[in-house]
Amino acid sequence: MEITAYTIGADFLAEGEDDRLIGELEIAKILGAPLMRHDVSNGFSDRIRKCTYDDLIPIAAPKIRRVTDHAKEMGIKTMTENHGFFSQDSCRVEKLINAVNSENFGALIDMGNFLCADEEPAKAVARMAPYAFHVHIKDFLFKPGTEPSPGNGWICSRAGNWLRGTIVGHGAVPVLQCLRILKSKGYTGNYSLEFEGLEDCYTAMELTKAYLDRHENMTS
């Protein structure tokens, strides 16, 4: 099976993180991966200073640029995912990508993850589509935060709404609309199916693929 992306964690607020990721590029090259996806940060630990995402950008962007410059020499593109609450909103990720300012650095768009930041997925995908290097197709069940916790298997969004991973087509993410947006914006890269639900994984993937195949004409 062809490896489409090498995925690793990262926190560019940590000392020497750019050096570590440059080392990780060697693994991506050995694997033959044309893309390497990395996190940005979970945020500042110093709550007293109340640092914002804008405070992160001038710290992280030069380090990310150094990593992607090395990656470019190796024939690898790097990208970050809207992931981890702190670096999840489309406006934040877009601002970071523009600060890095490299055609070799872009986005892994996870169409489901925007809900974790209480952002409407289709609007967020439309904003991020021009930067897309790779895409995760994922769906979530949704319950408003005005309701009590549904229990195990559910996570809480930044604004207190309830989410649970589910089979694509069963949840609140407008997957087909997001796919149409990406196609209209010229995205021709790969897609990965991602499942974080409670159902059997093999069954979930079979139903997800069947759903996408059944509605392929609606994504054109």
C-alpha cells in the first residue's frame, strides 16, 4: 500500500522542536511519503499571561519554515492539521500558513475537526481549501451543550457542545458539501477515511465507503 503521508505530533513552543522534526523527515523519506503532517502546539502553559494564538505565530512560524525548507530539498511537502483545540479554527490555521509563507507548507483539512472548535465545517473547508495538501473525511454526531452529557464516547467541544465520532453520513458534518467545495476549489489530492466512533471499525469503513460511492454524483 502506498504511504500518502507520515503523521507525527509536535509542539513548536518546545525548545529544539524544529531540529527533531527535521530528523523525522528522514523517516518520511525512507517510507517514501510525499507529505509529512505535524501538529503546531497545544498552547501556552502559562495561563497567567493569557497568551493567544497570535502570540504563538511569531514563535512557531520561523521554526515551521525551517522544517519545510529542509523538507522541500528532500521532495517532501509539510502540512498541519486543524487539530487539538488550540490550533483548530480555520482562521487560525490560515493565519499560521500565511505567516510561514512557503508553497511547500499547507494544510491537512479534517472536515470533522472544525466542530471541536464550534465552527461550521462547510464554511471552514471553503476557507482552507486553497491550502489543502491532504484531506480527512470524518463525521460526528452532535448534541447541543444545553443537554446533559450523553456519557462515554462523547467529547466536549470548546464551547461545551457534545460530539461523538460516527460513520460518515450518519452525523452532522455536511460531508458531501465539503467534498463539492474541495473539488470546486481545484483539490485533486488524496482523501483518508477517518473513524472515531463506537461501532466496529470494519463495519464503519464498509458503510462509509458505500455511502461515498452511492452519492459520488452529488460531489461533482
